Amino acid sequence: MSRLSSFTHDHDGERLSGVDSGDDGGREPAATVVLLHGAGINGSKERLLPLLDEFVARGCRGLALDFSGHGESTGELRELSLRRRFEQAAAVIDARVPADGPLVLVGFSMSGQTVADLARHYGERVAAIGLCAPAVYAAEAWALPFGEGDGEFSTIIRAPEGWRASPALDAFREYSGRAVLAVPGRDDIIPPAVTEAVADALSTRAQFTRLELPDAEHWLGLWLRDHADDRREFVDAVLTGLGDEGWTATRAWVAKQLPRGRGVRDTTVLRGGWSSQIRRLTLDDGSGLVLRSFVRPFFRRHAPGLLAREASVLTLLASYDGIAVPELCAVDATAEHTDHPSLLMSLLPGSVRVDDEDLEPRLDLLAGQLARVHAVVPDERPRTYQAWTSPERVGSPGGELWERAVDVVRRAAPAYEGCFLHRDFHPGNVLFTGSGETLRITGVVDWVETSWGPADLDVAHCSTALALLHGPEHGLGFRARYEAQGGRRLAENPDHLYWRLLDALGYAPDATKLAGPWRELGRTDLTPQVLGARLEAYVAGLLERYA
């Protein structure tokens, strides 16, 4: 074990106890790793020392502390709060780490919240974070003392679903460095929904890895102390690509695809995506490319098929007039050479528009563009469409309206005349430029779900999105726009209703999945409550019109 020196730090009336590996004789460390223990009377830095030593052995400086009321620090646990944990950790870091030194933050259980607070506070200094069975908390709980377990803090954190609006999740969504989430096979402390929300947030921008420890329980500090192989695997994962935001392999792969003499000058994460991370790469000559990477575990598993499909569709549509798509540059669908399955393509002009300006002409352009997509005749049919929900999976709020809607899709799928489908055609996947007379569609993106099926299904998907974005009347009216723009003949009312509800019910009860990307694009008015009300009104309108 490396030599760790004990220290104390006086802060806010408490004497905090910690250990520090020092600067290793003046050698510049890769980063300073700060380990933060969990809550409870047994939480302390002691159980984390083997993990700290593992990081130090890899060239990092190591730092760990006991929060007040824990271990060898003074103070009372009942007087501690989430805010004081953050302030104590920041005080120790500021006192012992050079102001420009990179940080690696590792938090256990309650310290998941503390890592989020520190990541937001230190910004780009945070090169990597490691979260072990993390917790996050409602904003109202942050400043309250923990008390004896029966006070206001405990009441707030026990409120069902109260954590969903935690600022920690927002901090994780904004974080773009390396992130590792260690998940025990059994956790009786942290609800699975919290873990999934943290994973979902980290997948937004971070170079994210989920590390499963199937034999472990919640107390991962003890588990990593006693299981050297898992300890080494965790440290390896956290330090992957350190100093390069974890994207070392992907950057090297991209460099090989560029024209000779060109390099990447700047990288910007583009907002509004959900299934994958999209980055704009600005080259040193001012030109641009787009890098799509599948980071979320579910989509990473399916990436070989998704990216192979998109690559083939981009190649197919390159020769079609009237459908602007990116030019395929390169694809690594299995992450053989990249950190995550990735596709590199050209940058199209324009931007996604989800506001209400020029809405009527935009809807007509969308309808005409979809009609042109459905006119594509491929040499080889893509796969048959997949339904994205079923009667058994609908998460409706209950009531006669929803029962009627679900009953419609209990029947067998209607017969249909198939055509080429985008399958995920909606305003978030269409680029526009100009306004008024100069308004134009300049690109259609995200072709990973391309399928063969009824035109009604693409019309249904875009209609649902329009109903949620702009109001039920715009979703209900999209069929007429599509038909007016020369679209394919759609099904008669009962069959068309089936396809419309098959799509709409996939977002019940409140379209939460869509809220995040659209809010990132500026539609902060689209709360789950607003989306839920619009979805219900849209479903009611469909039943009234087509049933």
C-alpha cells in the first residue's frame, strides 16, 4: 500500500479528518482522486483506503476525508446536511489541491449527490466521476440537517418520486467527461428507478460505462475493499481515457477518417438527442462533421444493427433528389476501434425547429417530405416495422378513455400495403433553414429505425409528436396535410385508428421520455403535466374522429 499521510482541516467549526497521498516527490499526478464515503454512523474513509491506494498506484494523487460526524472528524451526524457535505468536501479540495488540478470524484451512496454538487461547482476540472450505488435527493432536502431520522429531511427524502426533480440529475445530464456507474446485483437501499435515472442522465453527454457487480449488495465500499479484481476493474474503468474525457479511442478513429492534413479544432455536443450522443466536429479549415455514438446500454447492445442500417440507408438515399441526408464518412458499428459504437457523417446546414414560428408552413413541408420518403423504392426491402408498445405495456393513468384506446390495439394488426418508412420521422429529426418565403427543409436525419410497413405508421408517429409539441389539433390535422402533399393512400378509419393509437399509447401516460430533449431545445413549457394533458386530449380526438 502506498504511503498515505493523515491530516486535519478546520472548517465551519468542525475538524475534518482526512488522508492524502501527497505529490509523490514532486511528480505531476495524472489527477487528484477524491473518495467520498456514504451516509450512516458506519460511513468513513477507512473502508475506502484500498481503493484509494489502487488509484494512487496508477499515478493519481489520492485524497479522502471523513465528513463531520463520521470517522475521526468532529461534529454530530444529526447536524450534517447535504449542503454541508458539499461545502466540507470543497473546502478540503480547495485547501489541498492546486487550483487548476484535474479532479476525479468518486462517491458512494449519499455521496452520489455530493459528486453531482462538486461536478457542477468545479466544471471542466472534473475529468472523471465514479458513482457506486448513488443516491440523489430533492432540492428541498439539500440544506436541511439530517436530524434523528424523524424530521423534515427524512420526510422529504421518503416522499415517493420526490427525487425525480433532483438537481443532481440535471448536473449529471450536463456532465461531459468520463463517468462510471457501479451497480450492485442487489440494493435494498437505492430504488432501481433512481439507478436508472442516474444512468439515463449520465448517458446524455458523458462517456458513460455501467459496471455491474452481480454478487454485491449496496455497501460497495466494503465490497471493493474485499474484492481486489472488482476494485481493479472499477479503477480501470474510471481512468479510461483520463485527460481526454474518456474518448481516446474514438478521437484516434475519427482522426484516421479525416482528409490528409485536417484535424478536429473543436467539439460541441448537440442537444435534443435521446437514443445517442451527437457531436459536431469543427475541423481546422472550418468545415464540419457529425459524430453519432451509442452510449446508453440498451442502444449500445443494439448498435450493430442500428448503425449498419443507417449506413446502408444513407448510401441508398444519396442518389435521391428531394431527400437531403448526410453523407456517410465511416462507421464502427461494433466499437472495434472506438469507445462506443459510432457513425461519422457530413454536417448538414440548418437546425431543428420545435418553436411555434412559421408553424403552418413547417407542417406542410414536413408532410411533403414524408410523402417523398414513402416514395423511395429500395433495391432490397428493409426489415419489417416493429411495434413500440402493446396493450400489456401501455402505462395509461386508467379510466374509460384509456380503456377504449387500449381495446383498439388489442386486435391483430390490420393488413396493409407496405412502403419504405423512416419510422422515427418527427420535427426533432428534420432540419430547417430560413423563415417565411425562404423556409426550407435542409435535411432528414436519424435513419437507424428505417423499416417496411404501412405509411399510416409514419404519419401516426409524426402526428403524435406534433400533438405533444404544438397541441392536439396539429396532430389530428397532419393526415390531411400528408394527403394534400401527395402522400400514399392511408387506411380506412378503423384501421388508421389502430396505427395512430399504436403510436400514441407508447407515450402514455405523460410522454416523459420526450420532455427532456425538447426542453433542452428551449421548450421548457413542456412539462410532463402539459404533455400528459395534450396526449389525453389527442387520444380523445382520435377516438372521436375515427372510431
